[in-house]
Amino acid sequence: AVAVEAKNVSKIFGAPGAEVRALDNVSVTIRQNEFFTLLGPSGCGKTTLLRLIAGFEMPSDGSILLEGEEVAHLPPYKRHVNTVFQSYALFPHMTVAQNIAFGLEMLGKPKAEVQQTVTAMLKLVRMEELKDRRTSQISGGQQQRVALARALAPKPKVLLLDEPLSALDLKLRKEMQIELKRMQMETGITFIFVTHDQEEALTMSDRIAVMSKGKILQIGSPAEIYEHPTVRFVADFIGETNFIEAEVTQRIANEGQIKLPSGIVISHPVAENVGVGATVTLAIRPERIDLVRPDAEAHLKGKISNVVYFGTDTTFHVEIDGTSKHVTARVQNRRGHQEVLKAGDAVGLRIAPEAM
Ligand code: ADP
Ligand code: MG
């Protein structure tokens, strides 16, 4: 079932003549129970989209639906949506338990129910032992847990999380990534998570929407986004990618013949608007390139310019013959390449067509 839907949503800020188009015709459907991530660089419109869903802002155009119902007329507190901000905004003079209880008391919940929910939330975020501490006397990571407990306590249908981990140091951030995912699965609440960190998005999400300049460029599972980026921005923003220019020499239906810089021609599907003679860009992940002997059959030939040993893997920078372009290939060390190949060696690069 559908939790949240944005239909052709645009948001324009500022006076006429000085408008900022923060969102430009955005459409997305987020399912119930999903861990959904909005991923993109600073200023691309992530926070704006969250604020529209929460009801803190109204769209300039288009509509927001919660469980299939248009919510333009609903103020934030009637939307069954709650938000966790980067700044936790806890009450420092209150205890952990009092902070979690506060919102429930404001809603006029009976005392016994408040107690029961607070106990359950303390357990969920693993803060039972610190329940009587003031929040000014716990660590940043613990404050983060309290903020989550407080936001989850009223049992919202959707929890919006705007870069909630960005204030934590790396080790704590990694730990909270796993914890957040666990809390989402245990509560069954739909999470809409905002981050500019591609690794964070890949590790936590059921699905990701990649945003740039107010638009959603691609929506898919982490594997789909990583393995099959549909536009150059997505390939570039997520993970590491080699871009190789090639020429379309022939096409039959949607199958093109594509000539690589080495002169080798491969078959590959091409988009409808790509004609014979067009230059296309192939995007190839470093770990999908195999290094082979220079005299073996290969898609590209080159010379190793640099070898970087990383423990689990080794990265080879290879200058492609006849060009000044470099390609990065990453090889797992259990294969033992790093002992054989060194800077200056000639190599062949073999790439599975489905990895282009
Ligand atoms: P993100 O969260 O991805 O960093 P935002 O949604 O905060 O991006 O902002 C998107 C764009 O809209 C930015 O150019 C930002 O400056 C602009 N913007 C956001 N809020 C306002 C506002 N209240 N008034 C004017 N411009 C705004
Ligand atoms: Mg933001």
C-alpha cells in the first residue's frame, strides 16, 4: 500500500524576479513500511520535499497525498507524520523519560498509556538504563536515540528524518545506521530518510531517490541505482565510475554497435534518440574491469601508471593506449594480482558488456 505520494510537485521560493525553484515537477510514491531515502548534494531540494510532506510548507504546484488522500487542507499536527531534525531539540532540563513523554502528554494521552509507551520506547532505542538522566548529561549519540524515541512515541505512520546522523562521528554514525534500520523494522513505520552521503543511502535503504537541482533523476533499490544508473549524474554521484567515450557505428532496433577507443566494437542497447555517428559515454565501475595479459583478447589496452594497495583490494590506474585518459580498475586481493602487476606494465582491460 502507498504511504506517501508526491504528484508533479514544484516549490518556488522568493519574490517574482528572484525565484528559486527548490523542487521542479517531482513525482514519487513511497510504500508503507519502506525505508526510503532522498539522496543528493546540498541544495538539491531534499529538506523542501520533507517539509512539504510534513505540512510546514505548501507546494506551489502539484499535490501531496498521504495514504491516497490529498492533504493540502491538513495542518502538520493532523498528518500522522513526525520529523527528526539534525539538531535534536531536546529539553535539556528534563530527563530522558520526560522528554519522550512530553509530546504524548501534550496530546492528552492518559497517564498509564504514556508510561507504557515511554517504557516501550526506552527499550526500542536501548536507553532504559539512562531514563532518569537529564538530556544535558548524556552523549550526542544518546541524545540522538532520545530524539528518535520522542518522535516515534506518538506512533506516526511516517517518520521523516532530515540528515539525523550528520552531527555524529564516523564510528557512531555507522552504529546508528544499523540501529535506525532495526528500529524501522521493529516498528513497521515508514521512514523517509534524507542524506547527502551515498554510502549511508546504499547501506540503509529499501529504495533511494537520487536528486539534483530540484529534480528526482532516478528511483530504485540500492543495487539498481548502483548497477544500472540511468543518467551520468547518478553514476558519478554514487560510487566510483569510469566514463569512456565511444562512437555508435551502427544500430538495428535498439541494439547499437559501439566502437571503443581501442577500435574494438561491442554490441550494446542504445537509447532511442541516439543515432549512428553519435558519441556516447559508457559508465563502468572499477570493480567490473578485469586486468588480463597485454596479448590476451581485451576491450581496451593500456599501461599501468599507478598501483594503490588498500588491504582488501588494489586499485590500478591505467592509461588507455592512444589517449591521455585514465581508467581505474579495482581488484580483490585474494586473487593476488598486486604481486604480479606494477606501474609501467602493459595490460589488457576486459569488461563484461552488462557492466557497461
Ligand atoms: P537540501 O536539503 O537538499 O540541501 P533545500 O531543500 O534546503 O536543499 O533547498 C533547496 C533550494 O531551495 C536551495 O537553493 C535553497 O537555498 C532554497 N530554499 C530552501 N528554503 C528556502 C526558503 N525558505 N526561502 C528561499 N529559498 C529557499
Ligand atoms: Mg537539507
